[in-house]
Amino acid sequence: MGGAAELRAFLHGLPGVDQVGADERAARLATRSIKTSAKAQAIDLAISMVDLTTLEGADTPGKVRALCAKGVTPDPGDPDVPKVAAICVYPDLAGVAAEALKGTGIGVAAVATSFPSGRAPLEAKLADTRAAVRAGATEIDMVIDRGAFLAGDYLKVYEEIVAVKEACGDAHLKVIFETGELVTYDNVRRASWLAMRAGADFIKTSTGKVAPAATLPVTLIMLEAVRDFRDLTGRQVGVKPAGGIRTTKDAIKYLVLVNETAGPDWLTPEHFRLGASSLLNDLLMQRRKLATGAYSGPDHFTLD
Amino acid sequence: MDFQYAPAPESRAVVDIRPSYGLFIGGEFVDGHGEPFKSIDPSNEEPLAEIACADAADVDRAVAAARAAYDGVWGTMPGRERAKYLYRIARILQERSRELAVLESIDNGKPIRESRDVDLPLVAAHFFYYAGWADKLGYAGFGPDPRPLGVAGQVIPWNFPLLMLAWKIAPALACGNTVVLKPAETTPLTALAFAEICRQADLPPGVVNIVTGAGDTGRALVEHDGVDKVAFTGSTEVGRRIARAVAGTRKKLTLELGGKAANVIFEDAALDQAVEGVVNGIFFNQGHVCCAGSRLLVQESVADELLDRLKRRMTTLRVGDPLDKNTDVGAINSAEQLAKIRALSEIGEREGATRWSPPCELPQRGFWFVPTVFTGVAQSHRIAREEIFGPVLSVLTFRTPAEAVEKANNTPYGLSAGVWTEKGSRILWMAERLRAGVVWANTFNKFDPASPFGGYKESGFGREGGRHGLEAYLNV
């Protein structure tokens, strides 16, 4: 790294994103018609990619344990349903989740670094991260300092990611951009490259606390970035859209986007996740509809 | 993971293709007196229907019917009344759009995604747009009370059958003319469905007449003495013959002919979107587009990167059943066109250009051509000069903006061009210098009824669409 000037020159030298064209491409991919066997395949894949999330001030150990149970056995009536990828909680509840998920192979994701605003001193963010990892988090979802990014202080954002990555130890690092606050697609592409260069294992759209959260075009741009980054460096970074993905239809649109942008190498939970909560039950509902030909009412699926 | 999309075919059940079709003259379907011919489904070569062929006497009757309707009802009807019919037609087109999209895809071979999302919405939009003009012609800039011309003889191509019909019929009718239209012999079915729509809309008999047939029928129509206006969209070669036939007569003429559009990509372009633009430019409608971006001019400093991205993108193109909702590239319209595309592609190889196509399994029956890109193409190669009218892209490079303009303009055609750059000033600089009727900036193949369309040089003359499109159908 050649310091602030080099980083700035690099990020500003990336090819621009034409917003109209990117929106159009995402909209066109959204018209793909995924039916029958392809739909069944997509639903199971989507379930296995869910980071089942609860991020409320009112979260309790009881609530987290219930969510963990749901993640292990999403549909108690059907043992063939895959388990979810991870349970995503606030750092102080990471220990509860780790205990509940022991031996299941499901990841414990904790949103560290003063989620969701990220407005805290670096020491606090690092302490937050270390505490979560110590409590058993296997994945850390950090937020970037959007203020620094929008002020053009890319080096500050970069160094923070590097420091958090170090604090993560063996835990996987997902870097949240909060694209709803970065607004432009050029910013999304720059943030993607910045985070990947700083060592992110995943890049993630949103906290879910700001609207708009994940959108198809934003995810398209991030998928282009991870694809190009692998071409250049050989390292494959994952992508996680989060927030606002509620229906099976939405989830399948994201999978099509992955398939035709980054390619099939990203169609695994190791490299693509869906940050969601209510999505899971819609996936289960559609799965049963596909298998039995009839819809079951919402009471046939567990709340958490 | 390998994610295969299961077949998602649009149902054929929504269309009802009759075993045979007559000519539509004076509001009735009547027999033709030429040798009937068959329209086939180009995706499997199955015959679809037997189509009547109009001989000179049939054309004469159609022109007489159009004249009678012009003199008796349409030419004197107030614009606001004509507008009601056009609005009604537009609404019926929207209501029947699914059926018409399927029919278009079956007869033409284009993917249902395009007939559904591009052709049909534009068809209806054209009728809505010109319906709006019908009672406002006095405000279009052609005098306080511009008069129609009379009977228009219109000949349209097979690449956008119903859309080209809309481009021809909507402005003609809005201005108070009556029409005799000849659809292409390989794609007559949607025009015949449109004839039924005219009846459904209670359009007075004779205002729209459809005569089916091949070149002889078209010749009889454009050479007919009773025709006041000739409008043609198609090849430059046929356009020349029509211009000769019409020369020295009172007939007004507009021609929308071939093209060899340059799609110019500068090094500062948004590359991923530029790649999409290239794909939309040349593989949209199997490249059967007169304004297709068939010559890619890319700045040498980004040529390799852009081509890598383009090739990767081309491997995701889905070629196959036009009625599958996931198909991106459908069937070539006819055996004749397929032979022409093959011949020019072989010439491209012999001339020394490098040919590349993605791995792609084509159906056994029907007319198919895999999306193809030629690199290392020089201005002097035939594939850089002649219109291939298929999914074949010729890639050339340039060094400076001035060289880009020079190469882009170095063609006998001048229908359209594309410019890709993040620099607004360069877009304007290029647009001022490109000799093309349409210049798209950071997009390609975008159409709107309010926007005029037409060519320079051997791409023809006259404009269709927008306020400008009225001029061709008014006595000004």
C-alpha cells in the first residue's frame, strides 16, 4: 500500500458505473423464469445461504436460543430441509448462540464495531470485535465508517478494516457498507474494492436499519467487483445482500444474479449469503407448495 | 454449484392460428389470385399456415378500397374522431398483447422476452402516441391545417413485423391517410391478426388493407398509380429499386434501409455497462436490426479488457426455443437469411479476422446461428462494410476520438451509432460529428414513439416517429 494518495488514485481510477445501465441489467435478470426442478434447487440453496438474523434492542437469550433451534431445523416436519448458514446476533448474545449451535456446523455471526452506525472510537470497535470472538462468534459483520468514506478519507476506512480483521483472528470478516448511505453505484464499487484490498472475506450491502437496504443493482455491482477481484488476485471474496429480502421470488432473483454475474463458483454458502429473518418461512412455504402442490397456512411453519 | 434453469415455455395455447389466411381488403378477408405460400416457424421449420398471395389485380382492388375509404370517410373525418379509432386499436393491442407476442415469436423466431417486453409495448405506445397527434396536426409546425396525402402503399420487413406495421400505419392513419400494407412473406401472421383488430375496433372498411405476398406483390403496390405515398423499410438493394420505380411520379417516398452502425467505446467508459450495450446492440433480435451495433469500435487501450468481459458475458447468452421465457437469442428468421449470415462469416474468416463463439448447443431443426464475434477486423474487410443482419459482431480498434469519428463515418450507411464514455462533453463532441440518424449515448437500441428515427446516406431518407414522422404523411 502506498498510503492515502495511492488508495485514492486506485479507487478513483476504477471504471465508472452507469446507473441506468446497471439498473437495466439487474431488472432484466429479474425477469428470468425459474420453475419446477430449478425452483426446487434454488429454494434449498437459498435456505442453506440464509444468515438468520435477529438484531433488536429487545433480544434476549431466550429469543436467540429459539432462533438457533429454528436455524438447525427450519421445518420440523421435513428432515430434508437444509440448515441455515449462520445465526446473526448482537455481540453480547454471541455466547448464547455459540452454546446453542455447538456441534451443528452453523456459524455464529456477530455484528460488531458499534453496529449499525459505526460511530465509536476505534478502540471501542476493536474491543467489541474481540469480545464477540471470545464469546464464540465465528463470523464478524462489521460496519464501515461511512462518514470517513463520504469525506474521502479512504485510508481511515481501510485501516479500520485491517485492524478489525486482525482482531477477528480466525473468525470470518464481513464488511457492511450500508449502501443506502453511500447512495451512488460508483461509491459501492469503490467501497467493494477498498474492503477487499483490506482483507474482507465477505462484502455486505446493509445493516437492515437504513432504507433502501439490499437492492438487485447494488448487489450486481458488488458481484462484478468480487469477480474482477478474483481475476486480479486469485482470492475469492463472498457477497451478502441483507435487509428487505422477504420472499422466495426475491431470493431467487439474487441467485440468478449470482449465477450470471460472478458465476456458479459463488453459488455456495461459503461465498454467498442472504441476510434475512422472515425470508426463511417464505422459502419453507414455497418448498412445501412445490412438493405437495398446495399452500400450507402460516401456522404450519414455526415463528422462530 | 451448477444452477440449470428448467424449461419455462410460454404457452402456445393463447394463439389460434388458422390453417389459411386470405387478403384483407375493404374490411373483409378475400381470396388472393397469386400462388399461395406457407409461413413457417423458423425454430422448427413446421408450416404454420397457408397465406394468400396478392397478384396485381388484388393489389388494384386493395388500392381502390383504400381510395374509396379515403374519399368517403377517413380523409374527411375530423382528427378527434380518427383519434378515437386509434386509441381503441391501441387498447386492443394492449389487451391482446400476450397473444400477439406469442404469435410474433412463433412466426419470426424472436425470443418471447423481447416480443413481450419490447415489441408489443412499443407497438401499443406508437398507436397511443399518434392517436394523440390526430386532432393536433395544426400545431405540428406544418401549417394551420395540413392535409393528408391520400393512399399510402407500405412495405415492411420481417425483423419487427408488428412494430414496423405500427410505425407505418399509426402516423398514416393519424394524418388522415388510408393504407395498403404488405407484410414480409416470412412473417405475415401478426399483420393478419392486426387486420382482425381493425375489425374489432370497427375501423371503417378500406382504411387499412393488408396484402400478403412476396416481392412481386410489393412491386405491384409501390408501382400502382393510385398510390400517393410509398413507405418502405428493408434492404438498401430493394430500396434502390423502389426509388427508381417511384422517380418521376407524384408519389412521396420515405425509405428506411440498412445500416452498419458503429458502437464506439472510449477507455473511460463504464465497462460493464458498455459490455451490456454491445450485447444489446448486436444480439438483440438475433442481430436482425437495421440499426444494430454491428461494428464495435473500441479504444485500443481497453480493447483486451473489454473483449475478455464481452466474451465472458456471451457465454451466459441462452440460445434456443423462442418461446422459452429464459431465451436471450432465438432463431434466425429464414433459411435464406441464415445462408447469408453463414456466407459473410466465412468471408470474414477468409479475410483474416479471428472468429470466436461461446460454446453453445444449437437445436437440431430450424434456423440457428451462434452469437459470433470477429476480432482483428480492418475497415477494408467485407464484414466491416456489409450489413450481415445476424448475430455477428465485427471488432475494430481506434486510438483517438478523431480516428473514432473517421472510422465510424467511413461507411455508406448512416442509420445509428453509439458512444460510450463517462465524459459528457465527449458525448456531445461525438454526436455532432457522427453522420447517423440516431446517436445513442451510454445505451443502445432504445426506441420511443416520440423520438424520430431514420438514416443518412444509403440508410435511407425521411423520419419515422415523433413530430417529424408526421411530415411523411402530410401534404407539406
